[in-house]
Amino acid sequence: MQPKIQKEPSLDHEAQIKSVDSTLQYAMDSRVSNVKNSIDLTLQAQVKSEALGYELGLARCSCQLGLFYMIMGDHLAGLEHSEEALTAFRKLNDKQGMADALYNIGSIEYKSTQYHKGLEHLYECLRLQKETEDFIGQSKTLKAIGFIYEAFGELDKALETYVKCRELSHLNNDKNGESNACNPLSGLYLKKGDYKNALESINTSISLKKETGDRRGLAFSWYGKGKIHLHLNEYKEAEEFFQTSLKVHSEVGEKMGCGMALTKLGQVSLATNHYDEAKKYFHDAIEVGEQIDNKQIMYKAYFELFNIAMNENDQAEALAYHIKYHDYKEQVINSETKSKIKSLESMWKMESLESEARIQRENNLVVEKKNEELDKFSSRVSHDLRGPISSLMGLYDVVKSEIHDEQALKYFDLYHHRITRINQTIIDLLELSKVRDWQLSKTIIDFDEIVSDCIESFNYLPGFGKIEFSIDIEKNMKIQSDRSLMNTIIQNLIENSIKYSRQDIDDPFVNIKVMQTAEDYMCIVVEDNGIGIDPRYQEKVFDMFYRANDDVQGSGLGMFILKSAVEKLEGEVSLVSELNKGTKFVILLPIIENMKKEYLGI
């Protein structure tokens, strides 16, 4: 049997392959201005590759289609083409192609807010790019990794990654890569209050994008410039940049960019008191988020709609938005995803997974031991101090009855004030320790009884007699939860409203509302017309030992204990406050039967 003689490919065949490669390169280059045209060109190249039996061409077609559909926001199609490309590149042992496909897959996953999966594929992509010395690819991947870190509040890690990305692109004269890194760098500098570097980064990005003709990228740069103007309360300029960004994103088919621009336009309208316009922008952003399955865009828009409804005093609508915000946020940012991201970062840093796991276990044991020792120390010290403090407080009663010197009594009043404050701190520390270690149990909650008892227990506080209490508890509710933690939550809310009430007005009030908002959720709302909280300090309210006003007695632990109790019940606390007009706290809690079983010891 004669062996088969393999014919050399004809010049015509080679020319056609080169034509396919040229078409694919042109499609890739033109994506910055017209993604739909790029898809059409790639589909034409795919038909030619099929006819030629050009396997590498087919793999590249699938990979580019995956990228283009991702840009268009069709993540299902993008993922399907990218996975098909990855399989083909692996068969051909083409590491460059494998990296490109992995980049697509990782990017689609993080844009669909599956951050831990996205980070895993992007790290695998980065390893291959290092092997093939693809520096431009490394820069692109580093930017995507930095975005994930930023989304989870790892700002230092994100900054380090973006700076690496910019430096790498600059060294390789990759102007698009450098400008792509400058965009998130600008946003990160803005978060840190570094306006000089924020402005320098975004202006560099705009200049480079104009130079390269990347319209899609330029739209993101305009979006970044708009954010700086919004942060500086320059609303007219901010709106112009966001509108331009939205227009170009719409023209090139970049749906994620549209969703981002719509959210910011809603914030501009909100800041300028155009509430109806703001609502429309946020609803449009949610619609885009649904189209591309981006839950981050959705939960941010729902949170803004919740705040609008709260300001308009529409309780039903506010609670509906808050539930959606809570649900979508939980799907994006939860402890499981955070831990996986941390784990992936550790795997990237360490040479051996086994070594990292061992070190992590040892560290966890050390942390657990330290926490246990700290809890024991706090509890022991608190208990040991209670006796002497009680004696000192009792001594004050004796002094008041036996000493009549006004100057001496003045000094003893100062002493008593300090001792009372120390005593309250000890009580709060014991309460905090109890909340942390509390084993949940369920019982039917009598909210009428809890609210009434809590109000009565604070009748000694200054100004109590002047406050008008309004109680609205939904009838026929059968809520099962942990009574002790529920009491802690309501008690701290009411105490806070009384302590920070305004004594210079005729009608101070505290309104308390308890209702079941859905089959799985209940809500507690406590509103007052007290001194309110300066917007600059609202984020600090739930910090340990933070006191909004030094003129008011307290340990600074009340709101921290409140938040700890709410989190123990897997709920969420939020507030709306205006200086000298009052504060409204909203607690959203899942009904205990729907909580995770491990928290109940079941």
C-alpha cells in the first residue's frame, strides 16, 4: 500500500488564510467604534475558515465573537463562544489563544457579578500571558483583576494592581492599555480624596483615547470625568459628561457603560432635586442591569430608589425597594464570595496551595484564640469593675444626704457623672459580649410588650416627659425570632432617639413602626425629629465607641451593639438623617424560620 503524499498547501489556499487573518484583525481593531460591524466581519471570517478547514481561524473567530457579544451585553452568547474557543485552543495547544478565551470568560463572569469565578479565570489567564510574554494582555487582565478588588473594598490591592497595569502599558507603548488603567485609577484616587491625581489620570486617559480613536474607551473616560465633577458638586458639567458617555455607549452597543452612566445621571438629578427624572434614570439602569445580568448596577439603583422613597415618606415603596436592594446585594457581596476571593488571592501569592492552607489554618487558630482571650478579658474586667463602681455610685448617695457644702457637692457631681459614664460603658461591653456569643432561639415576639417596656425603662432620661411617642404595630403578626436580640435592637433605637431629641422645640416626637413587609421579612422603623446627624459623620454612626455628640451621655457602643444584634439575625440597618430635622432608622430582618440553619444550631 502506497503511503499518502501530503500536498503542500496551494498559494491560493495560503492567501485565503491570510485574508481570514486580515479580516479578523480588522474586526478586532474596528470594535472600538462599531461592535456590530465587527461581529458581521467575524461571522464572514468564520464561514471562510469553515470552508478552508482552518481550525485556528475557527478558534479565533469564536474567541472574538465571545469578546464582541460580551461588549454588547449578551453574556450568554459571549460565554458560549468563549468556552467553545477555549476548547479549540486547548486542542491546538495554543497558549495565547487559551489566555484570550480565559480573559473573555473571566470578564463575562465579573460583569455578571460572579466575582470569585471571574477572578479564578483571570488569574489562570495571567499565568498564561506571563508564559507567552504577552505584556499587553497582562495589562488588560490586571485591570480586570483590579476592578474586582475594588468592588470588594480592597482599595490598596486595587490601587497596586491598577498602577502595575499603567506602568506595564506605558513601557510597552500600549496607549489603549494605559488609558484603560487610568480610568479606574482616577476613580480610586477620587475615593481617597486625591483630586489632583484623579484629574491627572482621567485627563491622560481622555488624551490617549482621542489619540487612538477608541470611541468606546473614550466614553468610559468621559464617564470618569463626570464622576469628578459630581463629587465636586459641579452638577451641570457632570451631567454633560454623563450624557455624552451614555450617547456613545448606546451608539457602540456597550450596555454596561449605559447602565453605569444612567445610574450617575440619576444621582445628578437626585442632587439637584429632580426626583421624577432621577427615578426614571434609576429604573432605566435597572432595566439595563437585568438585560446583562449585572446585579451590582441593579442593587445600586434600588438603593437610590429606596432613599428617594424614604425622603418622600412612602414607606411601602421604600421597603419594597430595600428588599430588592438587600437581595441583589447579598447575591453580589456575601461572605462566601469574599472568602473565595481572599482564597484565590492567597493561592496566587503562595507557591504551594498546601502551604497556604496550613498557614491559613494556623493563623485562624491564632485569631480565634486571641478573640477568645479578648472576650474573656473584657468579660472578666467588666465583671470585676461592676462591684467597685457600684460602691462608688452608692457613696455618692451618702454624700448627697450628709454633705451640704455647695462647692463640695459640685465636685462630687462631676465625679458622679464620670462614674456613671464608666458604669454605662461596662454595661454596654457586657451587652456586646452577650450579643456576640448569644445562641439564637425562636419564640413568638410580643412587640407591644417589648416597645412599651423599652419606652418605660428610659423615663429617667432628660427630656423624656416632653416627647410624644407614636406606636404603630401591625396587628395579628406572628413573628418568630430571638426575643433577647429583638429587645436589644428596639431598646437601642428608642434610647438613641430620646438621647438625641431636641429640647428647644415644642413638639419632640419618636415614632415607632413594626410591620411584616413580605412573607420572609419584617421591618422596624424608628423616626424622630431630633438633632439629626451631619452627613459627614453618618458612616461612622455604627463604629465602636463613636459618639455623635459629646454633650450627650453614653459609651458610644449603643449603635455598634444595635448593628451587631441586627447582623446576628442576618438583617440590615440603614438610616436617613438631616441635621436639626431628625433621623429615621430602618431595620429589615428575615423571619427566623428562613435564617441559615447553622446560626440556629440545627
